[in-house]
Amino acid sequence: MEFRTGNFVGVVAMALVWGFLWALPGGAIEAIDNVAPGAHGFTRQIDMWPQTLGLPGLVGGVLFSVLLLITQGRRGFAELSLRRSGAWGAVAGMLVGALVVWVVASGLSEPWQLAALLGVATLLGAAAGVGSTLLFRYVARRRAAATA
């Protein structure tokens, strides 16, 4: 049995994986702020970075699942190339970044801040797309080995 992109459990699993993968850089930012408070100005702008990045990651995981369902049908991750997975992940990340920019645009005064937010979301989406594909391929191989 292989993990497929089109079922409800797959969408929930993808959202959880993306939320975790997006929260990792948030944890690193939080650690930097705890070790050297005030050393970097951007770390003080938000108090809880893992949650701040993890929640958009959940939305990105759902969007990524929907994009894969539309473009790949019900094929499994073994049939999905890493390049394509990264590209669709970048698209999902860019959509999440655009949503976040739209929601918080009034709080960011500089255009470069909006562009940086969109760029970071796109990069996180591409990395999460490739990472989740590798993870679910690994899970599918383990299940196949366990049943054989």
C-alpha cells in the first residue's frame, strides 16, 4: 500500500509534515533570540516564531496536497520527481506567502519586507515539498518491506 495524495489522511499528514518543517526555522530563530537577545532586530518583532511559521506551513501543506491532486491525480510519491515536487512546493509556498502578505501588509511599511516574506515562504515551500516527498517515499518503502 502506498501513500497517495488524494485521500483525507494524506492531506492531514501532509499538513502536519509541512507545519513541522516550517516550524523548524522558527525554532532556530527563537533559539538565536534566546541566546543573544537583541543581537538581531528581526528576532524581537515576534515572540513565538515556531508557531508563527508553523501555522502557515499547515496551510501550505493543504495547498500542496490540493496542487498535487490536481496535477498528479492519485499517483503515489514514488512516481513524483523531486524537481516537480520542489516546484509545486514553491508554488504552494508562494501562495501562502501571498496570503500572509495580504493579511499583514498594513503592518509592514517597507516593500523589501514584503518581498522578503514572499521569498522566504517560497523557499520554505520548495524545501517542504522535497522533504515531504522524500519522507513519504521512505514510509512507502518501509510499509512495502514490512508486508513482504
